[in-house]
Amino acid sequence: MNIGLIIYSQTGNTRSVAEKLKAKLSSSGHSAVIDEIVISGNSPAQPGKFELKIVPDHGSYDSVIFGSPVQAFSLNPVMKAYMEKLPVLTGKKVGIFVTKQLPLLQAGGTGAIAHMKKACEAKGANVVGTEIVVWSEKKRDKTLKQCVENLSKLF
Ligand SMILES: Cc1cc2nc3c(=O)[nH]c(=O)nc-3n(C[C@H](O)[C@H](O)[C@H](O)COP(=O)(O)O)c2cc1C
């Protein structure tokens, strides 16, 4: 299966999860490509103060995994902007993950996942799995491994 890992990463955490996913999916015989959203403008991105410079097109992938950081207790504004432009995903299997720092449940992770899930489902996607990786956790390596296992076995 040809899988696109469409991500936005500001400081590298989300990218490092995508790299591990790519390695796992490739070792299972899939073709996996990391396709990054790139912006021009301020970093960290503030709503209305950046433009999407590179907008990955999921058209050539059989399935997609979207990955994003949490920002300000919500989905990162760059991924929010990308989700608003999302073309039709009818019939495609989709996985979603977010990375975040704060261990609290209220710190934006579940809301960010819900935002992406809703946007993908509105375009006809079959969202098969979602994961949250808390970067500050002592057990981060374990959570990360679990995230990679859980998402990669769905494809
Ligand atoms: C401006 C800004 C706001 C953030 N807000 C939150 C937040 O509300 N909750 C949280 O858990 N982490 C928050 N974080 C931490 C990031 O979500 C976390 O470091 C993430 O893994 C970064 O991913 P990246 O390295 O791929 O950019 C914030 C980071 C930045 C820079």
C-alpha cells in the first residue's frame, strides 16, 4: 500500500514520530512517504499570520496518516488551515496522531484529534485509528512505540 504521512512539525517532535512510522510501515512492505506542510510567516504560527507554502496532495496515496502538534490547547493553526483545504478523501483509510507537551487530558490533545477526525470524515475518510504522544512523559518511549505499533498495524 502507498501511504502518505502528511504532517506539520515546528520543532521536530511530530516529524520524529512520522519517521518511526515510515520505518515501521516500510519494514511491513508498504511504500511510505513523509509529506510535510510548509508555511511562510511567523513561527510559531499564529492564526492569520502565515501562509501555506507547500500543501501536500494526498491524491497519489492509497491511505494517509496525518500528524500535527497541539498548540494553545487546540489543533496547531497550520494543520487547522490545511484541514480547511482538504480535498475529498472518500474511501481512504486515515490514521491521525498528535504530539503535545502537557500531560493533562485538558491540554488540547483530544480536541485536536477530534478536530482532524471531524474534518477528515466530512470529506468521506474512514478514520481507522488515532494516537496522542505526550512528549514530556517519562514513559514517552513506550507511548511512542505503542503509537507506531497501533497505527502501522491498521494498514
Ligand atoms: C506556541 C506553542 C503552544 C503550545 N501549546 C501546547 C498546548 O496547549 N498543550 C500541549 O500539550 N502542548 C503545547 N505545546 C507543545 C507542543 O505541542 C509539543 O512540543 C509538540 O510535540 C511540538 O511538535 P513539533 O516538534 O512537531 O512542532 C505548544 C508549543 C508551542 C510552540
